[in-house]
Amino acid sequence: MSTTTSADGTTIAYEVSGDGPPLVIVDGAMCYRDSGPSRPLAAELAADFTVYTYDRRGRGESPDAEFTTQREIEDLESVVKEAGGTAYVFGASSGAMLALEAANAGVGVTKLAMYEPPLIVDGTHAPAPESALPEMRALVAENRRGDAVTAFMKSVDVPGFGILMMRLLPVWKKLKGVAHTLPNDLVLLEGLRQGRPLPADRWTSATMPALVADGGKSPEYMRNSAAALAAVLPNARHETVPGQTHLVKAKALAPTLKTFFHN
């Protein structure tokens, strides 16, 4: 493990593997290097890229600190600086929106790939309630970590029996351990899950080549959202990874990323 220092002095833990052009992976909600998809994906990409995986603040070996989108952008920028100042960036789920906001803010992202940012842009899914963010903040403030994880899982359509099963597995302790970071993921999605078209003028500075991918077995609303996001970005295309869901397999996703970043 290595560390870098973000703009506000927060230590951000990261690791490097592979050889080739630098590529930074940004995790989604409740994921970090020891718990999530970034390490398996890094292993699939290491033959083609120098892959940087990091723990977003408050997760894994990166300590708790002030949670704002700007701070998380600065964290990602600190990792990109470790990679030489510019890098390819890939973000999954809500991490895709963090990567996009960073690219739009001028972080040195030369190519941007995203997988299934969890947006709701039409009537194919019920809109997220406006109360979701304040309710999540209240659960975190009351240290009701299990309830916070449950609320988030329900919001992304994990069925009740699935949540019950997770409560019985070791992963539940890991999820509760990072439940306090959930509000910041919801901030990244604020205003983008109400079933309305995406704003055409929000990400106009993200002019680098971009890819928005989804899974062929994912729900219609998720695929529609990916296509809609690609349509409003200045230089993006939409692609579907056959046979995959939101929990995309590293071996299935890696060829799509390699093709995009190499071309």
C-alpha cells in the first residue's frame, strides 16, 4: 500500500499494479480495495495498464474526514497526480458520477469510462424520493449503520430476502463499517434519480473521449440512463456488455475497457 495526501490534508490509501498507461479505478457506494470489484478488475487490466486502485475517504485505509463532492474530487485528483498528472479513469456505479464530476472539474482525465451510473431519467422506474438524502443523513447521525445499509439496498432494488441473506454473511460487517459514507454517494446522484431528462449543460467541460457502458441483463431504466448520459456528454458513446448486470464480472468488462482505452 502507498498513500497520497489530498488537498485538505487527508491521507488517501492506494495501490498500484501492472504496466502501461496509468488507469485509475473509482469504486461505487460502500466499496473499497478490500471489499468490492476494483482488485479483480485491476488484475484483469494489469497486463495492459498501470492500474491505480484507492480507498475513497472514510473507507478501508483512508481515514474519515469531511465528506463533500469537492473533497472527493480532490482525493481522486491526488491519485491522478501520483500517476503522473494525467490518467485514464474508470468509475463504477456512483463512482462513475464521481469520476465524471472530477473530469468536468478539470482533473487530468484523458479518457473516461463509466459503468452503470445509477440514474433514473424516465418513467421505467419509480423516481427516488426527495427525502432519501436527508433520511440517510439522519440514520448516519444516529449511528444506525445497519438501517442505513438496508435503506440504501432497498433504494437500488435489492429484494428483502437478499438483504436478509447479506445480514447473515461476513460482508454485512464490512458494509456497516462504511455506512457513514453513503450520504456522499447520494449527493453525487442528487437530482438525477427523479425520472427527469438529464441536464444538457452540466458536464460541458468533460470533453475527453468517454464511454458509458451498461449490462445486457440490467433493468431497462439502468440501460436507458446509460444511453441518456452518453447522449448529453460532449464526446461520449454508449455500449452494452452482453450478459451482464449491475454486478458486472471483471472478465466480462475488461475487454470493453481495453478496447476503449487503447483506441
